[in-house]
Amino acid sequence: MIQTKNIQLKHFIYVRKSTRDEKRQVLSIGSQFEAADNIAGTNCCNVIQRFAEEQSALKPGRPLLNEMLDRIERGEANAIICWKLDRLARNMVDGGRIIQMLQDGSLKEIRTYEKLWTPVDNVIHLAIEFGSANQYSRDLSVNLKRGIRTRLSQGIWPGVARLGYYRVPGTRRLVMHPSKGPLVRKVFKLAAKGTHSIREIRDLVFEQGLRGNGERSLTISATHRILHDGFYHGVFEYGGAKYEGVHDKLVSKELFDQVQAILRVRTRPRKRELKRFLYRRTFRCGECGCYITTETQKGHNYLHCTKRRSTCVQKYVREEIIGGQIDKLVHDLALPRIWINFCESEIVREKVLDAKAVEKRVQLLSAALAELDVKLDRYLDLLAERTISQNEYAFKRDRLEAQRAKLSEELRLSRTDHGTRFEPLEEFIRGLNEATVLDSVENPSEKLRFLRKTGSNLSIRDGLLIVDWKKGWNCAVLWQRKLVLVNRKSAKNPSRSTMRRFWNDIRTTFIPAEVMAIGTGSVVQLRDQPNVLVDAREEQAVFLPGAVRNRTGRAAGLGLELVCP
Ligand SMILES: [Zn+2]
């Protein structure tokens, strides 16, 4: 840290934390103040006032930041201390104002934990700091997701290694741990005999050296989880889909099935002890968050809050009333058959289009790679003829090699990504089908299972069932309501444009931002989105400030749809 006496300067301290995101890497308001006070202390800064704001800096115009900057312009202070530069701005409007103030001298310095910024600093660096944080985090998340999809398509478990495995350093492959692996296998073998209780099995392998987290023995429930985990015979689940893994199999499928059969028999008697209520451990109380339990009174089942934590004034509800509400919710999700058929045909059409786009993209990338090779050869010739120097050649070669690495990676991703993108959407459409089937039958337990699949945080408050719909399902509910509002008849015979709007809604929910191959041409503007530019040569969409997202647009003149993230 640079230390100078700052007697003539007057500092404002500014700390900020976004209300929603940034939870992980950002210090709390308190810690930011601590860091800022530290900076002020070591540099003998004269701190006039401290500002704390809880708001995202992605959009311009935070009230406290503006107040602070206004006061600096009025001369009340002339320097800022903050933990990191991105606390001040993550957009170019606020960032630009700060840079301007540094340049015209109303702001003499910005001190951060990492660096001191003064009017003589290169403004490009500042501009990058203000503008790039946002893009960086967006790219990171897209790349992470893409990386996970790629791994899944190769049968590689993307999460942490299970007990009994380790990851070969430098690769993603999971192999059997030399000492723990055989002991996990032993857990299965002992369980398959059916002569030991889970506790006995757990203690036996502990004696032989099987340790869980923190070198302690496994818990009973962790041992149960292992025994039910298909991962050990080579199959894992991720995001609701099953994958055939390429990791070492610790047990055979036969042994695994044998264990499942024994565990089923063993757990049966325990279940009989408790009276089976349909909605046991399903709902939370909407007032206090405790579990809702069921009780029989005078031949009727009633649901009520367990009231373990506080004084809660929620009353009893009849089971049938909740059952009726579940029927209603399933009905809300059951769209007319014609809508589902439309989605099914659209997804088939899009998959064909997508395959073509991928093919085209692979062609373009392969051609570009071949062209790079030609260029490289040409430079080598020039070097041999001594037309260019060794240094010039090395410079060109490195640049071309970097381009080649980037293109090769894109080519690899184009080949592997294809197809997996549509899976969540297909799963959703299967769900829509399921809803229409369930809507026409009387089957409370299946309906409950379906509700748990499509919604989360099921709770009851004042006799009303509350659900947070999962991805896509809120969209289905919304459209169903729209349909009811309009007319039941027209819902069964909708226009294609209405169905297309519905389709676009769910499609943008499930298929993330993507770059599409759009053929030849230069920069094109989306007709209804002046702030989104499509660069056909680079095959990417550029989002300028103010671009409207979550909408589809048509790339003018090219007849291709582009989905904005
Ligand atoms: Zn309660």
C-alpha cells in the first residue's frame, strides 16, 4: 500500500453491497467499513463522512452515490476510500462520471485496498475496471454451465467426489480410492447379507478405517445414503436427468439391487408404526415456518401447524380442503392438448434447425482453422526468405496459435453442446403432458408427487396452499390464467401467433443465451431491438446498454430468430 500524508485531502468512505447477488465474494458492509478505516488509518486520511448503500451497481443512479458525488462537486470533499473499485460502479454511466471528476480535478484520488487511483492514471484502466466486472461474471456463469453440460455428456460427475473415490489430479476422472473404495464396497457386501443392522455395518467399517468428514465415523443416515446411491454402480443423477457415468464402479448392479431389496424389507415394519397420512412432512406453516402435521378428529383428518417455535395463530384445516386446492393447482397446469402438441412440434423443428446451425458452425470453424494453417505456413515461408525477422515471425505465430486454440475449443464445444441444451425443455413438455393426464383422474398421492416436482416451498397459511413454482411452471400458470380470462373456447382453438408467444415464453426460460450461426453479412440490427447488434462475421450478439432482454427478435433480413439472454 502506498503511504503518503494526506492532510489537504478530505475523504468520503463509500461501501456498498448488492441486495441480491454478489453474496459470495463480497465483504459485508461491516467488513468493508473495517477495510476502509484501515486504509484511512495507515494513510492518515481526513475522513469527513461514511456512506453505506445496499443496492446493485449494475444499473446507473444510486441515490447515495449520487449524493456523495454531488457533494464532492460542491467541494465538500475531494477523495474517496472504498474497498474495491467495483463498489463505486459497475456500469459506464456512473463509472464515466467518476472518471470525468478525476480528470477535471474535483476528485483528487480514489483509494482502494489494492490500488491508489489519481487524475494522472490512464482512464482506460479505470473504464475497464468499472465496465468489466459485470461482463466477467456473466461470461463466467455461462462458461461454467457449459463446462458442466460438457462433463455430463461425457458421463463425468461434475460435483465433488463421493466417499470411496478421488479425482485424478489434472483430469476430471474419478477413480476408486485405494483404501476407502474397498471399504465402501464392504458396506454394500455386508448389507446384502441382511444379517447386520446399519449401525453394526457402520461400526465394522469404521474399525477397519472408513472415515467420513472430519475423520469421524459415518452417521447412520450417511451410511443409508451410500447404500441407496446408484453412483456406486455407475449411474448418477444431475438436474433431474440420469447419466451413465464413466467412473470406476465400486459395486455391480446385481449387488446394488440385492441391497435395495433387503433395505425395503427392513424399513417396512417401521413405517407401519406411524399412521400413514397423505400429507405428512409435506407442508410448512406459512406463518411460522414449522412443519404442518396431520391429526384425526372425529373421523376427519385435519392439518395443523406443530407450533414448535413460537406462538402461531394458524388454525386447523380439513385435509379434503387442501386436497381440493391441489386438484385446482394441477388443473391450472393442465393446458389444452393443442398447446402441448404445438410445443412438441416446435421443439422437433428447432432441434432440426439447431442441428443445421451446428453443422454450419462446425463447417465455418473448420474452414477458419484451415485458413489459420495456411497463414502460418505463409509466415514460415516469409521467414525462410528472410522477408520478416525471427521476432516478427514469433509474434505472428503466437497470435495465430492463440486464435487457433480459441477456435479449436469452440469447435469442440459446438460438437458436444448440441442436443443437451434441449433436455430441460423436453422434460418440461413431458411434465405438461403429465399435468393434463393427472387433471382427469382422481389420484391424490400422484397429484401431490407432481406438485412437489413442479413447485417448491409448499406451505399453508390461513387455510390456503401456497407454492413457489419452479422454472417454467410459473409461465404455464400465467398462461392458463390468461386463457381463462379470455375465453375457454378460444383456448381450445387458439391462433398460431398466440401459441407462438406462449412457446417463446417457455423457450426463453429454458434455453439460455446462445450464439447462432447466421450465415453471411456484417453487423445487423434486430428490428425491434435497436440496442442489440448481431455480428454475422463474429457470429455473436452484442448487447448495448439499454438492451431489452427476455424477448425474442428477428435478425432483420436474415429471417433467423435470435434469443436474447
Ligand atoms: Zn405456524
